Amino acid sequence: FGALDAFDPEIAAVLVGELERLRGGLQLIASENMSSPEVLTALGSTLSNKYAEGYPGRRYYGGCVEVDKAETLAIERCKSLFDADHANVQPHSGASANQAVYGAFMSPGDTILAMSLPHGGHLTHGTKVSFSGKWFNAVHYGVDKDTEDIDYDQVAALAKEHRPKVILAGGSAIPRLIDFEFFRNLADEIGAIFWVDAAHFIGLVAGKAIPSPVPYADVVSFTTHKVLRGPRSGAIVCKEEHKAAIDKAVFPMMQGGPQMHTIAAKAVNFKECATPEYQAYATQVIANAKVLAEALGERGIRPTTGGTDTHLSLHDLQPVLVTGVDAEARCDAAGITLNKNAIPFDPQKPNIASGIRVGTPCVTTQGMGEAEMRTIADLIARAVTEGDADPDHAVSKAVRAEVTDLVTRFPAYPR
Ligand code: PLP
């Protein structure tokens, strides 16, 4: 890391340590990925220095000639990628993007209908610990007990009963495709705005591997760092009629100066997303997730909804009598990074949980395919059912050795 090694060896050591952690283990957190060196170059650039409140051509600061070019490229590439009327690329994160959507369409006390957190939604979808649940009246739908997929009858009934101003679809632990047409028709029936939080799956849409919410939704918010594989950030696309409301809500309502280095990195990422290689990657992410979910299921680690259509699967550990928190710790000790996750109707508290969530963006970026997913399922099953949170336990050591072998063949950030 050049001059940083000499000036601040402690932080330089963290950067090296994190790179080695990524290289040394299996990364299966569904919301993570490994963005390209080109994206990281833009992130680490002098564009970070620039104040550019406002929008291209309408700034509150001088000297914006170069950053205007970067933001214009990011906007145009984003619109073209998603065939959207308008794009705002300034949100600092997924939560900031969501805050702006609330700001554009709702006033304090208004009602929103969204997926409940324990059934797969997100904190910003009206939970009590978030601004969204403190300032707005959130009504939540969940999944059907039998199918474990969205309970569309309940969504319709709650919409008609509560007549929300906004209906929100999307979440953090939804393995199946969402019926956007259903939500659009329902929103039209009750005169609501239809918002999709596509943070998790927008990368699959960008890669043309699953249907897009953009033709159906009034507004689509998303993060740029998950399957999409861009910098850690957010963005919003919307219909032309909502353009002014969204832009005003992002700035000046919710944010100050945009992060121009991150916006340049988003532009690089959107260009990457338009390549045939990216489309092949997006298709492979899903193929890998399907095999991983099925192979874990064959080992008693049951996929909810019976599998997945996307990049992630959610697994019920009750059949193997292990909690989510223990499974996460045992996998960690074996060099496998994943997260515990509540499953629908979970009898455990969220900090214990009965499930794990696994995702394939990182391992697919590393070039792994279906054969490696079967190996990974075997490694996870051994760590979870026979292993221990102690890294010196024989099973932790044995699994870790096989993980090392696998990631050596498919290196992250090859040297
Ligand atoms: N929305 C959904 C569905 C998410 O899964 C996440 C992050 O996990 C967010 C919003 C928030 O994104 P961020 O962590 O960038 O604020």
C-alpha cells in the first residue's frame, strides 16, 4: 500500500489482514461481493476531495467540471442499464436511498405496507428501531406458513384495510422472485405508490438473469455493493413524473455533499454490468445458489421455500438441532463466513435464530461453479453438524484445510 505502509503501519496491516481474510476463506454472506480493481481505483481517487452539492450543471460549488462528467456518466449508464426514465446516483447507501424515498412520498404519520423483518424485510421497512418505524405508521405482511413465500392474499387484505400511501416490496432474505405485476395492480387499485427495494437482487436484474421491477414500480431503490458488485453505496431509479420529488428528497432533504469518488465508482460498475461477462456471472450466481441450496437440503439443512430463484437461500437448522448462532460460529472456525438468520415463524430470538442465510455472489465472482457448490455444501454441513466454535477442534481444522484448498484454486483478488 505504498506510502501508507510507512506512515501508518497499523492501518496498513488492517488492509493487508482484510485482503488475506478474503483470500483465505469462503465468503458466503449474501449481501457481500468483491468489486473489481477498477471500481476500487475510482473509490480511492482524488474525487473524494470534491464538494459538489447539487446536480450536474446545477452545483453550489465551483470546480465541478470533472465530477459533473462522472455523475452524468453514472446517471446515463444507470438509466440505460435498467431502462429507467430517471436515475439518482447520490444516495450514500441503501438506507439513505430508502430514507429519500420516504422523504419523496410520505409525511410523518403516513402509512406504509411492507414485508416484516422476521419474514425477510429490512430494518428500514418500518421496524420500530428505525426512523421508518418511529416516524411512519408501518403495517407488515409476511410469508405463508406452508409455501414460506410472500402471502399475497394477506398483502391484498392489508392494503384494502389500511389503504397505505406506499406499498413496498423487497427485502433482505427473500429467496424467491417477487410478483411485481401483482403489487402494481394492487397499488393502482387503492391509489398507492409502488416502491421496490431491490437492494439484494438488482445485480441479477442488471445481468438480465431475472425479471426487472422497473417497468412496474413507481420507484426502485437499491444498494450498489451486493450482487451488483459496485462500491458500497446506493441509488434510485424512478418514473419521469417522480424525478423532481426524488432528486429534492436525496438533496437537500436527506443528504449534503455527494461522494463523488463513489459516484465515479458506480459509473465504472454500471459499465461493467453492461458486458456479456457480467451477464454470464449473474446467470451463474443463480445456478450456483440453486445447487448450493439443494445440496445443503440433501444434508438435512432444509432450504425454506424448498430452494431459491435468486442469489441466496435461507436454511432451517431445526432438523439438525443446531441454532443459527452456533452454526455461524462453527463455520467461522472452519474458514466459512456466513450469517445466522431468523427463518419465518422462528421460535428463537433474532440473536440466536434457527437459520442461516447463504449467498453465492462472492464465490461466483471467484469463478466457482456448480461442482464447487456441492463441495461447499459438504463443508458447511460438516462444520455445522460435526464441528465446533473452537478453531483447534479436529473438524474445524479438517474443514478449514479443504476450504484453503478450494480458495487456492479460485483465488479472490488474484496476485
Ligand atoms: N434494503 C435492503 C433490502 C437491504 O438488504 C439493505 C442492506 O442490507 C439495505 C436496504 C440497506 O443498505 P445499506 O446497508 O447500504 O444502508
